Amino acid sequence: MGKQTPLSTSFELPDGREVVIETGKLATQADGSVVVKMGKTMLLATVVSSKELNPNQSFFPLSVDYQEKFASVGRIPGNFFRREAKLSDYEVLICRLVDRAIRPLFPDGYMYDTQVIVNLISADKDVMPDALAALTVSAALSVSDIPWEGPISEVRVARINGKFEVNPSRDALANADLDIIVAASMEDVMMVEGEAKECDEADLIEAIKVGHEAIKVQCQAQLELVKLVGESATVKREIELPEEDKELKTFVESFSSDRILEISRGALDKHARKNGFKEIEEEMKAKLLEEKGEEYFEEKEGLAGEYFGKIKKEVIRKMVLNEGKRLDGRRLDEVRPIWCEIDYLPAAHGSAIFNRGETQSLTSLTLGSKVDQSLVDTALEYSYNNFILHYNFPAFSVGEIKPMRGPGRREVGHANLAARSLKQVMPEDQPYTIRLVSDILESNGSSSMATVCAGSLSLMDGGIQIKTAVSGIAMGLIADGDQVAILTDILGDEDALGDMDFKVTGTANGICACQMDMKINGLPYATLEKALQQAKEGRLHILSVMNQSIAEPRPELKPHAPRVSKLTIDKSFIGAVIGPGGKVIQDIQERTGTVISIEEVDNQGIIHVSSSDKEGIDKALAMIQKITFTPEVGGVYDAVVKTLAPYGVFVDFFGKSGLLHISEISHSRVGKVEDVFKEGDKVKVKVIGLDQRTGKIKLSRKALMPKPEKREANPNER
């Protein structure tokens, strides 16, 4: 039962802001529940883990869901149902940040269904909740009886005006040139993800160290909360873990080890290697059936397969450490063979193929207008995004069959990493909505990094003036005691059997983004430094290959790509351009075949006109200029005579009407207007006066005509 007065501890961030952790008040029927408060921001995390083991479970069934309640900022959701629905991409990314930090700390063989739910229940718009989510979950796990090797926490580290800040405000973060989230325990860094404006490796390591020091304070606060909770948190539940069948494991090992090593040394391609391992496993099981009988085999078949997988992993790891040899025959620091091709899709606005080993990305570029921007509608943000990157991973890319169900969390995460990498080199003032789509057609590891490379090539092929090319590389690690092997450009198998997956993207000048996940405890900073240096060498090698296809952006867009022209008008004309119910702007678009967007920025109207037809753009601009035209005193304009009057003529120019008085028609006296003009005549006029109150425009024709020379008086004419 919840208590009105909860148990709580607190700590201060390096800048003195207080963070409070409390438990015992809300959601007490969960195995663990915690509320974290910072200013007006409050997050509630609950954890529940089943006490009954699913005997058929072959992997740890952990689910993490983070959701922001719109009520936390006093908003009603804008969707049709007016309620929180499917998680946004932003919420999915935070789910992944938490999952990757906590998952490695559950016991090996823990197969109990476990669910983590985090809700933002109150929000301060200037406090970034993503850096508090893992802290809240860690505290909830720590005060529960669930076995878990925490606590951990996550912090954001940003470099703002040359200084590292921990969990800066949203406004301050806008000025950061380095922005990462670090997850760690008291002893070890476990995860890093973030972006930078071409920082060097030493800066990234320094940021990680700053984050780790802050995390130690947060972990200590959680330990103090555990002490306050007492036995229900300090005594963990007993769990059923599978006992090792030493006899069976010895059988599998003696039958398989040497044959696994032979296949591993063969430098085979992915499918040949996979088939080779599968053949060994099937023969091992056939031998087991022959020697032990059908009843024993039926009972132990699944366990024999599990042992085979573990032995395969051990054999390959030892081969890499002892022989410095990899599954495909490469050196530890060698990048797989690469080929690139641009302009592959003739109808796209830009395209590229990036092929590295058995991983291939076909990426297309599409240029759109302002109306094509994607809407970002979360509890804390309502905005539009003009740079979109989508990543697709169909089952055929790995030779499998799987229903097409739309992008999952993995696809969202990989797209985000590639997008934040390429954003660092985008031109600051570009009028297009840009969409990149990476379709992974083959995969054997590092497909997100292939997306970065293919995306960079596509942008350059499409004539988008990015600052410089970007490439990406995934680094791996195999460690056993003092033996350490850092692997450049890892395969899918190496990712599965290794101890680290460290993705680094960047230009020739520095790092643009990174994503590191550790599967073991204890990564020395010296090893991290070496991995980053090896990643830099690989990154530069990839860039050199990419530059052979295209070294700098094309000077022009593709002929069939849309062009965008920008026009700035006085904000008072915005309504006139749009018209009642949008009739005017819709009419212009229909008559010119263009797409027009208009917005108010800094008290001005900014208009973008988009079309692949230059004539249509010019026609639309002329129509808008006619609506928004404001004559200036001294301005000279081409006009058309519309009405004749005894005292002058009324003329039209750029949608305006003005009076050309009879006295301003000519330097010589004009008796009748009809002697000079008729309706429809063209005449050049100069504005000589504007009445701001009435809007009347005074015009002159004679001001543009040379004055007649004065005739000197003849004395004989007196």
C-alpha cells in the first residue's frame, strides 16, 4: 500500500541543481517503483518480473517502454483519439537508451518475463527527461527484489562554449558542439550515444570521463535509498537457473571444437560459414541420438544446441585472440572490400549504392518543399523537421522470410544514428525538405554505418552542398584477461560473439556521431582510446574510397529535381497572398503548377516557391510580387492607361492604381488628355508622392523626360 510520505534520497548535479529519488508512495504493487524529481519534472518507473520461469524461453524477455503523458505539460494529444497512442520515434529512442544500459546487468540465464515502464508524469519544458529515464529505472530495480547487478545511471554531457556541462537545460543545449549520453555503473562505462560537430577523439573521451564522475554520485544516492528500504530491497529473490550438464557439454565440445575451428579458419563467406556450422551441429546431434538413444535425445536436443552455440563462440574468440585471425580472413584492423556507385536510380533526385563486404545499402534522395516537412508532436515539442532519414531492413537482406510489419525499434535507432551523423554537415540555409531512404539489400554487420556512407554519397550526387563527406565504421572487441583484440569493421557474427559494438561516424576533420554498447564490465580508457584511433584510420580509409566515386557535391541539382525560390515580403501582405480561406495561394499554385509555403519569421513573410519547372516558378513569383508590390517614391514603373479624365489619366502597374495628373504628362502644356493617351496605352511613370493616410499614389511622366532648354530672350523682340 502506498504511503503518503515516501522514502527518499537526493543528490546535486555539478551545477547545484537538486534531483530527488523517492519510493513507497506510488505503484507499490509493482516489484519496484520509483519517482525521480528535478524541478517540475517527474518520472515514474515501475518494474515487474515474473516469478515463474517459462521452460521454452530461449532468450531474456525484457521489454522497456517509455512514454510521455501529454498532461505532464498541460496538453491534449492532437491525434484523432485524443489519447496517448503508439510510441513516437523519440520515445522509442529513449526506450533503447534504457534497455541497452540495464540489459547486460541481469544474471546470465535469467529467462523470466520482465517489464519496465517509464512515464513522464510532470514536465518542465527546460529539463530534458531522456537523461533521467535510466536513473529512474535503475532505482526501481535497485529497490526491488529482482536480481540485478546495478545500480547504474545515465547523464547527458554537452560541451557549450568550450565547457562540459552535465544535463544542461534545453535552451543551453542548442549551443552545444558536442552532445552525448553516457550510461555507467560505479565502476564501468556501459553505453555511449551522441553527436558532435566534428570533434576529435580526445574530446569524446574527456566527455565520457566527465559523465562517469557525475554518474558515480547518482549511483551512491541509489545505494542510500536501498538502505532506507531495507531487507525487501537488499535480499533478492531466489531464481531458477539451468544447471550445467557437464557430460553433455563435454560430448558436444569433443565432437565439435576442432571442426568449428577448421570452418572458422576457412575465410568463408557468410552463407558458406553458416552452412558449415549447421552441418557440424546436425552431425553432432545425429551422433548423440545414435549413442544415447531417442528418449535421451528428445530431452537433451535443445540443451545440446545451446552448448554448441556457446562452444562455437568460445572457439572463435580464442582463434581471434591467439591467432589474430578473423572469420573472413582479415587482419584485426582491416576494412572489408568496398565499392560505391552514384546516380544509380535515374528518376531519383540523388542516389548511391555503398557495398562493404556482404553489407549493401541502396539509398535514395528526395527533395521536397516546406509542406513535406514531418511533424514532431510529443509532449514537450511541437515542431517540423525538414531532414528525414528512413532505414529499412527487409528479411531478404539476410536470406530469411519475415512478414512486413513496418519499422521496429532497431530500424528507428539505426535511422536516428545515421541522421544525426549527416545533420552535422548539412548546409545551414537550405530551402528543401530532404528525405533519405536507406534500403539494406544485403547485411552482414554494420548496415547503419553503410547507411551513413550511402547517405553522404546520395546527398553529394543530388547536388546538396554538404560541407564534406561522412563515413561510418563499427568497431568490435574481444577480451579475455590481459588478451585484447580490437576489431575494425565487424561482421554480424563478430558483433554477436564480441564484447563491444562501437559505431563511430565522422568526416576527415572529426567525429560526427557515436554509439557504443558494452557487453562486459571493465573497459579501460586506454583500450577505448586505441579503439577510437583504429576507428579513425578505418573511417579515413572508407572516405578515400568514397571520394573515388564523388569527392564533392555536384554544383547543380539534377535537371528533374525541384527548384525552390525564396521571396521575402512585409508580414502585412501574408493575408493577401493566402487570401480568404486560402483561395489566392491555391489559385496561384493551380495556375503555375508550383508548391508554395509561407510563414512569418522575425516579423517578415518568408515565401518558398517549389517546382521542377522554372517557368512556373517565375510566373508564381510574378503573381505574388504583384500582390505584395509596394511602390516607393522615386521608383520607375511600366504602367498601362486604364481610365481617361479631364484632369489626367489613371494607370495600373503591379496591381496598383495611380493618378498621372495632366500637369505631369509633359513639360509642355497639354490641352486635352485625349490628345496624348487612349485607354490601353503603355507609359513609363515615376512615383513622386505617396499619401500614407489615403494610399493615393502621385505619378509623373514628365519627370522622366528631358527638360527643354531655356531659350534666351532676343533684345530685338522687345
